[in-house]
Amino acid sequence: MYWLRILCVGLAAVASLKAADWWRLPFAGTVSGELVLLGEDGPRLRWQLTGLSPGESNREVTFAVEGGDARVEGRAAINADTGEGTWRIEKGDFGLATWFAALAPRFGEALAGVTADGRLTLSGEGTLVSGKPIGRLQVSIADAILRKAAADWELAGITLEGDFDLEGQGELTSSITTLRQGAWMLHDGRVGLALGSGKLATVTGLQVSGLGGKLDLDPFSFTWDLPEVDLTLRLTGLSLGELLTYLPEALSEAVGRVDGRVDVRWSQAEGLRMGAGWLGLTGESEASVRLTPFPGLITSQLDAGNPGFMPLQRIELGQTALNVTLLRAVFSPEGDERGRTASVRLQAEPLDPMLKAPIIIDLNVAGPLDQLIKLGLEGRVSF
């Protein structure tokens, strides 16, 4: 949202012309002109000022700026002797498609290929002290869309409400109806953002629903030109069934819910990278799984004449489900003392009443965590 700060500071600069005691100049009638913002290919704007002098010491000015799918209208009143007065933006309307396209190149590759659709409304008011404007601006966006077709992602149903001073410091809240990346879908996103001095910003809260549960980011601060940021993602009540797509292919079916925490690093160069974290069953929630058919996963330790051979074979072939009593996954991208970047322990009991002993499955991964969907380099099963 750095472009909001650009807007705030820009409007303040226009209103703070450096001519000494500019408010003392007698002005009546109308003047107009044209200006181009954001480079030669930026939006072309037509501006108009209309001045009135209803009294010897009083000045009134109305202003309008239009072009580039935008229009801003307002007025100011000032005392010519003291420079004291008031100002107000009565109408402000911007087409996001035009202005996002004009601003996006200022952010380098981060927004390359991203398009926007929707409208932004602007209002504000304040006072003039020795001719200098002081006050606040309000911005609002409803039902906007951001998308990047080449990367197959889209943010839809974006709403935003913000309140800022003329230095660009303030707070905003935003919501997103859906966030889609390919076939992956999140929904009902909520974010709070505080803009500080300079390029400093703080995300005061971020929550989104998906995978059957909720994902929350811990508050964090960053600067708009920082190429990377470290995040902590907290997971609550995620559905094991919906997670199957993103987990190793050891399970063909899963019921239950998990909580967890994962550290994530974002950089412009590498995007999102998963860090250390864990996943585990939610509280005392019931869970069950069915293994992907894997002949010999369990029965390789048994003779064919063992009375437990056939029931256990049905488990390893995915024909019999297991009641899960313990499920714990730990991620260590730098590797633990055994060189593992991830380990998963599943402790379960067969539904078959003939089998009373617990089954323990340990899955270990050595290698990049983005390859976790592979089974890893070693597996061990005991019962």
C-alpha cells in the first residue's frame, strides 16, 4: 500500500506551494492547465482553480483535477492576513486499472504483470496554519480485483478502508473474499496495516480461512524497499483431508484436524520459503487415516504364517483404516542432528478388533522441504 502514501504526500505537496505568503496574493477568476504524473506515459490530468474574494481579508478557492480515469474536487477558505483557514476534498474517484498500471513499475519485478480492477474513493479535510495544510485523508476501495495471469493467481472481493495524515502515516484495514493460486483457494482474509514514518509499516494482524481451518500471521514490521521479511504462520484446525494434497503421498485418506506453526521467509528473489515448524493433532480431536497401498511396508517384518500377517497386510494395502492416537510433524530446513529436514510420526490403532498392538510409522525426509511431497529417503514401521 505504499502508493497510498505517495498519494497523501503528493496532495500535501500540491497544497503546500513554497511561494512566500502565497495566501496574500489577490486572486479572482479561473486558471487552468495540464500536468502529467508518473513519467511521460503517466496519466494526463487537467486542473482548474477558481478564486473568489468575498471579503477584504477572505479568500475562497475551488479546485478540480480530472483525467486518467480520475476526478478530484474540493475547496479551501483562508484569511489573507493570517494564513489560517480550512480545506476539504469533496469528491475523489480513481480507476484502479489506470493508476495501478502507472504506479506498478515503481515497484520493480514485485508487481510485474499484475493488473487491478475496481475504484478508489478519496475524501479529506483539515485546517490551514500559516498557509500549510494539516488534516487527514480517507480512502476506500470496494470489490476490487488483483490478478497475475502468468502466475495464475487472483485476489478477488478486495475491500479497504484507510485513514492517514498528510505525511502518509495512518492505519488501514482490508478484507479479501478469495485468494486463488492455481487450484489452491483461501477465503475470508482480514488484514490490518499501520503506516509509520518513512517507509516503515507494521502488519498488526492478518487472518485467512482455508484448508478447513484458519491461518494467522503474527504481527510484523517491514519497510517497503526491504527485499525480504520473516513471518510466523499459526495454523488452527486445518483439515487433514484437505492437507493430503500438500503432504507426502503416504496417505490415501485422512479425517481429523491439526494445529501448528511454521516460520516463513519471503523475498522478492525467491518468493515464499518454508522454515522451521510443526504440525500436530488438534487437542483431543478424533482422527483416522488410510494408507496408500504399499506392499511390505509392515508385513516385511513378519512370516506369512504369522496370525497377524493378513490383518496387517490389509492395513498396508489401504483396505483397513487406522484410528490415530498421535500425529506429529516437525520441519527443520537446516537439518537436525540426523540430517533430517522433516520428520513425521504417526501412532495409530487398527480398527480390526483382532489387532490390539499400536502401529507406529516414522517418516523422515532429507532434502529441500519443497520436495516434501516425495516420500523421503527412509521409512520405518513398528508395531
